[in-house]
Amino acid sequence: MTHTELSTQSHVPRPWYENAVFYQILVGVFNDTAGEGIGTLKGVEEKLDYLQWLGIDCLWLSPFYASPLRDDGYDISDYLTVHPEYGTMEDFEDLIAAVHARGMKLITDLALNHTSMDHYWFQESRKNPEGPYGDYYVWGDDPDRYPDIRIIFTDVESSNWSFDEVRGQYYFHRFYKEQPDLNYDNPAVHEEVLSLVDFWMGKGLDGFRLDAIPYLYERDDTGGESIPETIEFIEKLRVYMDEHYPDAFMVAEANQPPAETREYFGDGNRMHMVFNFPLMPRLYQAIATSQASPIEEIMPELLHLPPGTQWGNFLRNHDELTLEMVSEFERDLLYSAFLPHDSMRAHLGIARRLAPLMDNDRAKIELMFALMFGLPGAPFVYYGEEIGMQDDPSLQDRDAVRTPMQWEPGPGAGFTTSETPKRPIVGGFGLSVAEQRHDPDSLLRFVRSLIAARKAHPEIGIGNYESIAVTEPSLLAILRTLKEEDRVIASDPLGSAPLVCLYNFAPYPIDIPKQALTPLGGVGHVEIGSEHGVSEVRAGDAIPAFGYLWLSALYSA
Ligand code: GLC
């Protein structure tokens, strides 16, 4: 598929990623085919049937490269090698071929800001300052330099500098001390990056997630985030990608304040996609306060993106529910709603999965999914969230949300035959894929039908967004229509059907106000949830507590 085709069935000439549904996998905890208690690349391949059945278009593999796993693989010790516990390069090649054979896509994670200290470059750099790798990292004699650069893992590290006995100098690191930052002032580092991009793109990848991308450069008297030198490097990388791999795309992890986050799109010449860090905490805030305003207030800042770019929407990922960029007031509010116990804290955020965050309340979980799938952007499902997986707060750091996928009931959860899985399996009756797959009322089946409904409405991902004014503060009412330029096939009934999305954040039912249905001509038809016996909706009908409705006028008489 090329950039001019969509991954949905519509005929809209849009880049494939703009409306794709993504699924994040941590290879080591997904599916073990070796019986060692550790997931493998072969294990991912074995589950492609499932992912396709669910409606996933593109897989994102978190790092599976050689690594001492101090930071679960985000500390890479060799970019060009598969971690032996996960399999071989041949397994990776088989996986990508199998993904493509199904018309699906695959992206991988690139952590370019830093390496593991076990990386050969760092080992050489510390031993031989005058050698070819001497200048690959950020060395210095003054551990007080860059005082304005924040420490990200504040609860573990007290400085961004650590002393290296071998070299007799300090090295700079934004994350754990085992993850020294690469020196982007050295052109040789740029060459290394481009060559590893070539290596992986040569395997047929469809793109990359760029980890921790705001932090590449350091400069005195700056906070060292999103500074012009870093943006310039991103533009250089984009030019390189466009020239050599025009169908590939890059999604940025840029956890920055909203206006700064948008900088990563440039005018369409930087990242194709940026994770929607500005929106994510607002979804939780809306649930916590029963108010639609946290979402309504941020939306205007998120619209009107440059052509060819898109938000990557997410509810959870492998990290803590990050609260770095919210105000102190909002952080306290979210702590009091979602952090009942300090053992669940990781860094500044909360290491819990979606279902437990929602008190396992099915309505709230569905509401959150409906928001992620219904707001403008491309949705990213974190493995296990589609079955309401639980977490294990007794595990260190963010491992609480990185436990093995539950495929079947019983010991090993269908994840492994080993009695000693790498991480404990979190129990839970009825939580496995096998139990939910054939139960039409399961969360899994719900998520699957939501994905299908979304795919039937390309205006959700790429259409116009208009807020419908309603008086009830707990109700979010939105009108979605396809943009004029996207209505290429006039005979396509979906091309012109407006969609009204209503979300109720109140813990009680709300009557649908008349003005919410005006764009539909007064009567709405339920797009999803019709298995509950509702098909036609009129003003005055109730939306249940924490309920939502996607309504169209498609079949109105
Ligand atoms: C990103 C990753 C996180 C990792 C950090 C350092 O934020 O998502 O898991 O710890 O970068 O690589």
C-alpha cells in the first residue's frame, strides 16, 4: 500500500497511517513459543490471526534489540541484533513477511537519544577519549552543567551526570545512569543513526516510533527539550526518510506541553505522527471530574494539522500514566482519583492499566475506548487493554503494567508452558482472550466492534470536528463530518453521513438534548451497541451513566 491509499475500505486518498489502528506489543511478554517464560518474535507471528481478527492495521514492537534490560530494552546495547531471548534475525524477517502477507504493517521502536552503557560505542568512548568513539557521548568535567535540564526519573536519579571511573569524567544521561546520552554534536553519530535506519528499513519495515526524541541536544541556559538543533536533526531525518523510504512513517514520543508538542509536526516536514500527550490526561480528568470541559478545552489546540500528519491517540502504554505535563492542580486531582496507593506510583505518574484505573467499571472502560476511537487521530491499543487486563503493583518501576498477555485461563495463561514466567501472570477470572472471544458481551468483542464501527466512518480519524453546544456540563457532544476534499466518491453513502458522538461523564443518566440531534435531522441511529436492542434515538432518550452513543442519520427514512 502506498501513501495514497487508506488502510480502511474507504476511497479517500490519504496516507495509510492517518486512519490506521495500531497495537503495541512488548515481545517478551506477549507469547512464548520456546517454553522459557519469555515471549518471542515467533510468538508474535503466531498471534497475527488474532490481531487481524481484532481489526489491527499496524503493529508497533517495543525494543527487541540486544540489551541488558535495565530499562526493559530501551537501553540498547546493539541496534543491529535481536535480543537472543526473543529469537533471531530470521524470526524477525519471517514476522515482517507474515505481517505483510496479511496486508498489515509493522513499525519498531528506535531509542536514539541514548544507548545502554554496555554498547560497544560507550565502552570504547570511556576507554579511549582520543579514539573514534571518544566523542560519541556527552562528556564533561562539570556535573553542574545544564542545570535547567530536568531529571526525568526523579525518583531514582539525583543528577543527569554520572562519574565514569574509567575515563575520569562525567557523562550526561536524561534517564537511568545506565543510559548515557549520545552526542548529536558529533556528525559521526548522525551517520550511525542513518545507517541503522537503513538497516531496519532494508528489512521492509513500515516505519519507526522515535523514543524520547525531544532530548537529542543539550545547550547551556536551556531546558534542553525541543531546542532548534534537535528540531533540525528531525527535519534532516525526515528528508532522508522521504528520499529513501517515501512510504514509511515516523511517530514521535514527545511528551511536552501542548503547543510544543505540535512543533513536532512542523508544517508537515517533521514527524508524520505525534503521540497525543496533550489529550491523554484530559480523558482521565474528564472521568475524574464528571466534566466534559477538560476535553472541550484542549480540542481547539489539537485541530488543523498540516497535511499528511496525524495524532496518535492512546489511553495507556508501557510507561506510567504520565503526569509530567499537567499542572500541579491537575496532577493532584488525578492522583486523588487514580492513585489509591503509593506503590502504584512510577516516577511522576501512575503505573496502572486502564481497567483497574477505571475500577473495573465496564461503562467507564468502554467510555474511554469510545473516546480514543472516536476523537480525531489514529488509535493505539496497548496489548491486553482490549481484554481488560489487570496490573501488579508489587512489581518495580513500570513492570506493573508489563505482565504476560492472557490468552487462555489456567496456569501459564496460554502465554507460556514454563512454570517460571519472566514476569508473574496477573490472575483474573474471565480475562483471557479465549474466554472472551466467543462471548458477544465481552469487552474484547466490544473493542472489536468499536474498531469495525470506526473503520466504517473515516470521518472519525480524518474528518472535521465540531463541538455541539449543550448545557449539561457532563456531556460532550461532537459532530464529525468528512472533509469536502475527501468526499471523492459521491455514491459512497459514508462519504457524506455526519456522525454525532455523545459522551456522558456523569455517574447518572442524561437526557439527550434536542440540539445534539439537530445535525442528524432530529433522529439518530445507534452505530454501535445495537446488540443492546437500541437502534433509534430521539431527543429526551437517556444516555446511561458513563455511557456514550455514536449516532448517524445514515438510514433515516
Ligand atoms: C521513553 C520510553 C520509556 C523509556 C524512556 C527511556 O520514554 O517510552 O519506556 O524508559 O524513553 O528510553
